[in-house]
Amino acid sequence: MSSNNWKTEIENAYTCFEDVSKVINLTQEEEVAVKLRPKFPFMITPYLANLIKDNEALRKAYIPNMLFNGVDNGVDDPLEEEEFMKTNCLIHRYKNRVLLLATNNCASYCRYCTRARRVGKNSTHDIMEAIEYIKNHKEINDVLISGGDPLIMEDEFLDDLLSKIRAIPHVLVIRIGSNIFNVMPSRITDNLVNILKKYRPLWLSLHFTHPAEITKECEEALDKISRAGIPMLSQTVLLKGINDDEKTIEELMLKLIKNNVKPYYLHHCDNIKGSDYFKVELKRGLEIIKYLKDNISGFAVPEYCYDVPGAKSKIRIDTTTKIK
């Protein structure tokens, strides 16, 4: 497989009705929504388009529709991250860890993105300013690189960025957040894997929504990472009409374990604008977690959690938790 296949995927990504309608038979509602060119960008790779064209659950996560576009409930910045911006691309919410937004771009855009206010928009990223901040704050021992999706960046950039962070003595762990495995697994080239394994201890925090995402191509990419000795965790957002049933989540968790990915978080959907379309009742989420605990191994059960502004960490949800 050519190491440049992933670049071709991005160059040929579908960003408008004329493009995507050649591959996916859009409903009338989807057609109207895509033609409106919503403020939050629409873009899917050819790989993803072929994956979701016959999967009603997954296409809901990526194809715009009028229910999402027309809902004004929620807020632009549900986690109040902007309040904790220390540079134009560094968020310091928690004492010992920071979030470095290396890019605003993704290979494909989820419709429920918690950073829709930033993602897909042009913005200056002064990485060196962020690096200097980390150097000057010795309490920081954990750096999560996210965005956007940092794995769509060129190998040389990632290599340089990781080397600068790894050179900071008080940084113990580097994490990278990505959903590249389910939208463009061709990005996981041998060269990229060789770069990543140079900077261990390094963890990948991977976003998975539905078991249909774990294709043969995805499994091959996960296997490359696993053989390189890089641990992987998964994060899944609980979404109405996409994965809000026991069997779907069970199948997803078991497929993740099969591919050496540890299920970590099952997220209650953030209060982002338009999220009413995706929201699942807290009670339903708890029912799914109970089912998992009763039917699969404990290490395959993720923590059900909610991210709220001002909290010292994510809130673990149990039967006593109240969410406004």
C-alpha cells in the first residue's frame, strides 16, 4: 500500500452535495441540509463514504440534516474551554495535564463535535508558544495532543512536535486523541508508526462510535500500533439512534478488546448546539452500563462519564448522578 494513499483520500474528500451524492443516495432532508453548507463544515473521506452509505446509524453521525441544523439549544463551548486557553492552542483546565490543539482540521467531521466552534476553521497555532508554557509549568506531567485530529498532519511535523514535548523533563506521558482509524485507516503507515514508537510512553486515545467502524482495514491499522507497543484506549459518545442500545455497545466493546484497545469512556453527550438530536437520557445510559457489567468481562466495560465545566476531572455517572 502506498504511504501516500491517505493524502489522496483527503484530496478527494467529499465536501458538497455534488460530490457526496455520487456515492451516497441522500434523503431529501439530507440533501437540503448539505446544500445549505452548515456553519460546521461537512467533509467525509471516500473510505468513510463507502462505509456509511448503507449504514443508517453511522451516516447520522456524519451527514448533516435539518434536525441538527435547526436546533439552537445548547452552547458553542459546553466545557468552557476558552476560559482556560493559555495560548492560542493550549488549554490548561486540570492541574497536572494540558490539552494541545495541534490543528483545527479533521479527515471527516462528526456532527456532534464538542469543538465545532473551532474545528474546520482557519486559526493560527503557535506551537512554540504552547511548548514554552509547558516548559514553564512543572506541575504538568501529561500532555494530550488533539484538535481537530493531529494524525492528519504530516509525519515531519508530528515528529518535530513529539520530540519537543518529550524533551521536557517533567512531562511523563504524551497522549494523542484521534478518530483516524475509523475514517481513514490508510493514514497509519509504517513510517508514522515508527515515529510514534520513538516517543513512548505514548498512548493513543481513539474515538469509536459503532462496531461497523471496525473494518478489516481498521483492524490492520490497529494491529500495527499494537505490535509497536503503543497502548490504546477508546472513547465513545452515547448517541441517540446510533449506538444507544445494549447489543450495539456490547459488540463495539468486544471488537475493541479483540483489537487490543481498552474501552475507557462512554461519554454522555456534551451540551453542544444541536446536540438535542443526539441526546440519550441518563437512565438509558445507566441501563446499558448495567447490561455490560452483567454480560461481559469487567475490563471490557467503559466508565460512563460526563464532562462538565469547572470539575477537577470527568464526572463518573452512577445512579446518584444528576445532570442538568
